[in-house]
Amino acid sequence: MDLTRIAMGLALGGLTGCYQGADVDGEVGEGTLDDGLDDSSDGDDDGVDLDACEPEPTISAPLRRLTASEYRNTVLDLLGVDASELIASFPTDPRIHGFDNNAAAQAIGLAHVSRYQAAAEWIAAEILDDPQPTLGCDPAQIACRDAFIDQRMPLLWRRPLTEPERIRLRELAESVPDGAPRSGLGLVIRAALQSPHLLFRPEPGMEDGERTGFEVATRLSYFLWRSAPGAQLHERVAAGELDSAQGVAEVARWMWSDPRAARGRAGLTEGWLRTERLETVVRDPQLYPEWSPELRTDLTQEVVAMVERFATGEDDFLEVLVSPDLTLGPRSAPLYDAPQTSETQEISFDDPWRGGVLSTAGVLALTSPGNVTSPVARGVWVRDAILCEPLPPPPSDVEIDPTTAQGEDKAAQLEAHRSDPSCAGCHSLVDPIGLGLERYDALGRLRVIDELGQPASTMGSVAGLEDSEFEGAQALGERLRQAPQTRTCLATQMLRWAHGRSETEADACVLASATEAFEAEGHLEDLAVAIATMTR
Amino acid sequence: MTRRSPVISRRSLLRGGGVALTLPFLEALAPRTSQAATTAARRLVIFHFGNGCHIPDFAPAQVGDGWIPSPILEGVAEHAPWINVLSGLSNEAAAEAAAPGSGDKHERDFASMLTGAPITPTGAGGISVDQLAAQHLPGPLGSLVVGVTARNHVHNGRYSWAGPDSPVAPQTDPVQLWTTLFAEAQLDPLQAERLAAERGAVLDAVREDIVDLHGRLGSDDRLRLDEHLGAIEQLSAGLGVLSCEAPSTPEDLALQDDTLRPQRGRALMDLCVMALRCELSSVVAFSLGSTGGAHTYPFLGISDGDHDISHMDMRIETERAKYRDVTRWKIEQIGYLLEALQAAPGSTGEGSLLDETIVVGLSEMSRGGSHSAHSLPVLVAGGPMLTGRHVVYPCDPSTAFYPGLPETATWCSGTANDTRLSDLWLTVLQALGIDTPSFGDSRGVLEGLWT
């Protein structure tokens, strides 16, 4: 079996040929991953072949900087200070593939360092104003400062400090004009938080050919926890637990079960399902009077909560695409004609139109860029997020407004649009998917009549899948769950999140093996552990 | 170990000198060419507005001197003598297809607008014109990148690029921008001295860490460390000399509220002009709103999002009117900026800041419905230039989308004969005294502007 061919074809090939109306039936969905690597080759009882692939090749990518979310969590976990309000003013981390942690976009400029300076000064003041919870000692004592340098700094910089570094920090503390240890400690905290050792995730170990245990721990923790490793993980590093693949796998499983892992999974969901788009969705208040920032929060949370439930449960994770149990927020419940409550509630629907994450108001709203639903945008989202089959943008200067095409209803308009051969190649891949979701409005409510006053279309199909036709989001979820490229795509999305970069051809082996590890039990944990382990 | 001794910044001596920036009312506006003729261009301000416009409502019907404002250009009617309208410029770089999944048409138009090079899957095709200009012009802060709104993807939230993988984050909040530029000027001398000493010591320590790390990492990683060091230098510059009186704190304008967007935009423009006056920077890259942005216009009584408006059906008068009205408002903001530059004194003591500053106003696309980057709407002003003209650059005409377009505003078809936006950027760079033979996909300079 040629794993490389499969991974490349499914995850990396894209649909570049659709301009010319390429026959997609021949391009995708041919391979299965069942006949893969020998499960028992290393005796691992989880069925993951930890040594199936070469270690991650050195891939040219710039140094990774902490995202605003990572910075927030790091400060909260290591110093006990919640700086969320200040961090909200950090420049947004530009997203690539929906993820906020892609190193290619993590430039640093004046807008960043001026905010880092403000945050560091505020955090230092907070700690010195109320030192007990964070420091547990009196900052007027030099011993308190030295304890910070000796014990807290290695957590902040995520590795032991060198002796020259400790000396320099003490000298910085002593340079304050008033000579007071308290002010000196303030400078140390400020310098620690603005240092590249904190703001970036340098891996000098790679210069010697292998990451150190602390560097591996840092990779794991920002991948799985969206935060720094912290004291417990540092102890495991010091005990040598991250020195073997087996050890990394065990630590990764322990981390997956830690409450902090919900943050990492939320970060994955932002990019995988593009919930981040809800941040910028707006609705005309005249057409959607229920629209509010609080509703936006609910819409995000209901998607994140559903992913979280299946990521940590015993069922096949891809049940998330079909499960009738949805999590509704206090403000989003009316969108489902469910009773409004003051709390989040879980409701089991007995309705083919409600089931699976694709039927959540969150997904249906984030796939509607404007006030009017767009079958094109919804189809593009399914191709891009679930199948990893991104479409090329339309050719230059093509009139893209389907509403200007002739036709009584949306289906007819889109069909007229597709009569142009330069449009048909790609649009035949996306329009029919979105047309099967027209029964949901731009806030995910069920409807019978669409914005044009026409009966909303109900039938959809996903070109390229074996069983392509569907009616409603749950049926679409079922088709997608059966498709092998959905699983390879999920692995690709996990890899993007774990490594903070786009996939390359060199990732083919890891993607294929990770997909196989996932398929054994359908547990998202196995996928995460496989990627963490094979690329330590 | 060396440590810098505390510096008493000039700003701290200017305590209490902060006065609100008030722009004198201009009684008469006349063509500025005679006044400006002897002044060299030494600054650059780029003003971007998102989501294009309906070109038939934009392009003046006359070519040459004395253009009569179109419905959209009514927004700068009183400033018409200061402005040249440029028709027929196309950003060819935006037309080139990027890899699948890496940039929709908005993103290709926007992220290549100032580089003249096609985007890459994760970044830009090269350095942007504002960043290149800032490398050659004085001012410790480099190009001041300021945006009223910024979206959150690399290709739709970033337009200024220090390099292909170095998107520059725009400053979006007036209070934060003021803090960066001027806050220390508001402290009393003792406080200021102490803060300067502390910050200087901390930033020195950060510098040492950067240098330390630099030697231990590979060349790819050093890109970010170089950026970090450069940004620290810019931040440290704030500890030094300020050659002007700082303005007082701007009002805190809530970021998420569209009703205050005009005030926020003007507060940011005021601060940009002050930064130029104070010689903190020679280049401003200002964006009134990201491409594809969904911001609304409650202050115009329009509740549709900007992007939705740009896709409306131009055959329906009420929809066309919305696109026209929001674009006219955007153009009015260019007028505000020009007045602010005209009201500020130039650095030579004679003339105004506008005399010394090249201003380019443009959108990343022409028509929203097709996201075309051909026949872009472009205005230029400032510097030593004959103004008050509508200049039409040659291209191969097409009537595919605009049967009603005025003859003076040819719809360019995207062939090799089109005049390129990069040619304008090259012209700007050379007018600023920057000796470069080309920029992006440029093919030559545009005649009759700052020459």
C-alpha cells in the first residue's frame, strides 16, 4: 500500500483541476487506509505504531511566537494573574487555515511590543500589590526575589536558566535607583514577560539535531493545553519521561485527560470547523433582532461543547457529525424552537434536520457571511473544513453575484451560473452541497421559504462521495462520516494545529499513520497522541 | 555588562505641553501647486478604503483640468483642486491565482495591493511600498500602520508587509496608539524620569536576550528575532526625543460600536498627522476598513454590512444608492485627512505638511461584484504636483461589466497593455528620492505626477 499516495491525494491535492471541470469522481475517495501498517510492530497495545515514520524533518518555518490566547493562559497558569482584559487589546493573531497559531503569520512589530510592555507592567504591579497568592513570600525580602528567579523563571521560560542568565536578572533587579528589592523584583517580572525566551518558543536543541525534553514538553503543552508546561510537566521532563516515544505517548495521554486540554481542543475546533469566523459575523438587526454578542458566544460554545463531548467520550469521535444530542446555550435555544433556559442544556432531537454539528446554529451561521444564506459559501466550507479539498478562488473578473443571474429561485440561479463552463467545474462541487442546507437560515433556524420568497431547496449532494445525495445536515454528516477523506482531513487539521504550520509533502507518512491510529477506535485522543509522538 | 544611564526624555520636559489637536477651519481652498512647486516630497500617506466602489458613480466625466465631482467624489468636492483622480490603473498581481485554499479574491486584492506581487499561501509576495519607503526615510517608528478595523486572517487583516512572512499588525485603537506615541509626555518629570530609567533597563535586558538567542538559532528563526529587535528599537525611541508638542489623550471610543466608527477613524488620522509632525515617522499606511469587512453604517442610516452592500445589484437604484452613499462617506474621510495635513505646518517652516507629503487614496478593488483589481479607484494629492486633474492611463478597454461607464473611465480588461498600480508605487518611491529601478511588477513611472 502506498500511504504517501493516499495522504497526498486526499489531504494535499486540493481541487486545482476544477477550473477545467475536472472529473472529481476519479480524484478522490478511491483509497482506503485499512490495509495499513502492522499494528503490532512495536507491541503498543493502543495500535499506534510510534516509530512508523521518520521523526519530523526540519521544515523551514519561522520561530513560533505565543498567540494572545497562549500568552493569556501562560500568565494565568504560571503567575495566577488573569490579564484577559489587557490581552484583548493585543493585535489579533492573523489566521491561516482558520488557526491562530501558524508561525508563518506570527510576525512581531511595534503594535505587539507596545502591548507586551503594557501587559508586563500591569501584571508586575498586580503581583506586587497582592504578592501572597503568586509569590507566597514578602517581596521586600531579597530571598523572595531570588526564589522567583530560581523557581518561577524556569517555568516562564520553560527550561532551566543558565547561571549567566540568573546573574543578569539579579543585576537587573539591583539596578533600580531606590535599591528596593520590591522594585527590583518588579523589573525582573517585566523583563521576564517581554523576553524572547517567553514570547517565542525557541528550540536551540534542534540546532544539535534533537529537541531537549523541555522543548518537547513545550510543544506538547501548547498543542494540547494552549499553555505552558508548568511545574508538574517539568518534573516529568526532569525524570526523563519524555526521552522515548513511549514516554511521550504516556505523557500526552495524561495531558489529554487534564482539564487544561479543553483549551487545546477549543483551539483545534476554531480552525477545523472555523468557529473563529463567528468572531466577525454580523447580522442586520432589522432582519435578525435576536442577534447580539452574547448570542455569538453561545453559537461558538455550542460547537465547542459538542466537539468536547465526543473528543473525551468513548464513542467514535465522528459521531459528532451525526449525533442527535446538541448542546444549546441560553440565548441560542430559541433558534432551535427549544425552550429558553438560563443555563446551557443538552437536548436530544428526534428530527432528521437536527443532528450532528453541521446542524448547529453555530456552523450554519458561520457559513453565512451575510444576511442571506449562500449555498456556495456553505459548500466551500464543507470542502475546505471537513474534506480538506480547498477550491481555487474564482478566475479574475468573473461576475460572481449569482443573484444577478436569471432564475426564479436560488437553485435555478445557481444552475444558470453553472451554465458558464468557466464556473461549472468548481461550482458543481460546492453548490449542490449548500442547496441541501437551504432549509436553515443564516442563524440556523429551520425554514420552508427562503429569502427570495421561494420554497427552500431540500436535496443536496456531495460530488465525489460514493453515496452522494442527502437531505438535511444530519444526512450530510452521515455521508461525510463514511468518507475516508474526512478522517485524513481531520488528521491534517490536527497536524496544522499541533505544529503551527501548513502541511507539506514531508508530512504524508505521519498523516497516514495518524489517520490509521484514529481509525482503530475512532478516538480523537489517539489521533492527537499519534501526531504528538511521531513528531516529538 | 553595559547599562544605559537613565535618560531624561525631551518629552518629560514637555509636561503639561499636551494640547488637544485642533484643526483650524480653512476658509478658502485653492490649487496648491504654486505653493508646493519648490518643496520636495519627503513623506508618504496611503489611505485605503475597502470593498471598491461602483466605478460609473466614481469616475469624473471629464479628462484633464478641472474635473467635476461624480456622485461619489462629491465627498471631496471642496478639495477637488488639491486632488488628481487617476483612472485606468490595475493591480495585475491580484489576478494571479494563488494555491487553493490560500486567499479568496478579497484577500488576493488586499494583501497584494501595496506589494505589487501575488500572495503566497501563507503570506505576501514581497515588501509593501510603505515599508520600503520607511526604510529610506527618517523617523524612528518606521511605517505607521493604522487601521480602523482589521479582520483576522493573514490575507484580509494585513496589507502592510515588512517582508513575505512579516505581516505588520495595524494599530486600531486611538488610545493605545496615543499611548505608544505620546503617553510619556503626559507624566510629571519625576515620574517620567523613573519610568524611562526602568523601561530602558528592562528593554536593555530584552535586547540582551534577543542577541543571546540569535546566536543559538538557525537562520529561519532569526527573522522573528530581527523583527523583535527592530520593534524594541522603535519602542525605545519613545524614550528619547520628541520634537513637537504632544496632543492630549484621545477619547476612549468603544471598539465594537459602529456608531462611533467615524470618530475613531478621525482620531486615528489626527494621531497619524501628529506622528508625522513630530517626526516619529515619515510614512503612514492607513486603512479605513479591511476588505470584505462587515461593518455597518448606523450614522448614515444604513444597517447593511459594507461587504453585502458592495455585492448589491447595481441595476436597482436603491441598492446602487447605498453603495454610492457609503463610498462617498469613505471619500469624505480622505478630505478630512487632506485638511489635517494642510492645517499642519511643514517641517521647513514654510508651507504645510501636505506640501511635503504624497497622499495616495485607493481601494483594493474596483467593483465589489466581481472583486476586480482592474481600473481601480485612485486619488493622489500632496507634494510638488499639478493638481485638480483627471488623468486617464492607457489600457485595453472592455465593456463586459460596465455598459454605462463614461468614456473617460475605460474599463480595463486585464491584458498586458494595462497600466499597473505598481507603476504608481514606483513613481511615488522615486518622487520620495528613493533610487529604485522597479517595484513589484512595475514597468515604468507614470508621467505628469510628481515629476
